[in-house]
Amino acid sequence: MFENYIKIAKKYLKSQIFDFDGYVYTFDDVTRYEDYDETFRFKITAKLPKPGQSYIAQKMSEDIQKILQNLFNFLGKEFSYSTYLELDTEKEGSPDLEVYVTPEKKSDFLKALNENFSELVFPFPALNTSLLFKVYYFDSTVFNQKMFDADGGEDEVDCYLNFKINDIKIIKNGVIEDITPKKSSIQELADVFLSKFYESSYHGEIENLLFNILEDEVKIQNTQIYYAVKLYLRFVEGENVNPQWTTSEFKPYMFVNETS
């Protein structure tokens, strides 16, 4: 009986190509998965809209799930299955990459960051004023895809963003003045800054920026995939730092010529 389902599935899947947002899927083979009863094995080739472009494999997986759900609706019965997906494209690195972002897209992202988020302002409640940090972003080259089964199997694509603080200013009555951090307090200052950065609207705006830069290629808007930018502060005024999570505020004693 199951062989009849295989014949129908072959006819249904191999007689057409499937196009989602320019991603084209071809079913090369439909067979029984030998190790399990009544389980399909599908061999599929995916062709990207543009050779060598950025992609997220989970987007393609979700497209294939939609195709197979339509198949099972057509058959009138659900079946277990395994898939083997081969990517028909030119790309760097391992053929098993889950996330690939082209050097051009990475460069566009860094350029946009340094044009739009190079000056960040955070409140300095202890002095009833604000601090202005001049920031430089570099080497956002590491992307990783993580599965969160506890959250319903949703996928989060992580971008690890390295940056440094080159200069710190204080804003007094609308006037921007120099302020110098104490070397003994730079680590603590970095702790507070990183916490404030994560809590701020800047963080969400940067994740939106990454989405906007990649979306013309990866097409994840209608998927259950999300971007998460992980912030890594590496240097403050040339000093190497390794910030830890903190909920503290900026304090006057962290700066030269300020009193607590």
C-alpha cells in the first residue's frame, strides 16, 4: 500500500518545480526510507534566486515543509519523512552552512552601523545629564543559527557584533565637553555601558538594520526566523575590556575630575 503512496508522491512532486520568493525547489527522488516503515525519503535540489547570494537554510526548510504539507493533504494522510537538501549555488565555506552572508552584505552592514550608530547617548542620572559615546564597529563576520525548541522550534540567527568606544563626552546644559574615564574604573564603565546598550532602542534598531540589509536576498519576512545581534564591547579608550552583565548606573567616580 505504501508503495502506491510513493508512486503518487513521485508524480505529484517530480512533475513540477516549486518557487517561493525566487527560491526554486526540485524533487530529484522520492523513495522509502529503508530504516523505518511508511517513511518517505526526499532528495531535493534548491536553487537560489541569485548564485552566490546570502541565504539562511532554515528559510528553505520551512518552504519544503509547506510543499510536503500540501502533498500530505493531497494524499489524505500524514507520513514521517526525511529530507536531503542539496544547494545548487556558488558559495564559500562548507556545503553544510546553515547561514551564509556574503562579504558584500557584511561590508554594507558595517558601513551602515558606522554611519548611523557611531554616537550613542545614555543618561547620567547622578549628575542629571547625559554621556555621549563615540563607537566604532568592526568584524561582524560571525553568524550562527541556533534552535530554540523550548520556544516552539523558532530559529534565531545570531550576529556577533564587535565594537569599541573611542571617545566619551558629557553633555552639560546642551554643551558637549570632554570627560575622561579613570583607568581603574574602565571595566566597570564597560559593564554599565553594555547593559544600557542591550536595554536601549539602539539594539532593536540595529537588529532591524540587519534585517533590512539582508532581506532582499534571504527572504525571511514570512518565516519564524528572527535576528539577534549579540553585542561585544572589546575596547574602551584603547583599554581591553570584558564586560559582564550589570544593572548599575554610571557613577561620577568612574571619571577623572568628577566627585562621587
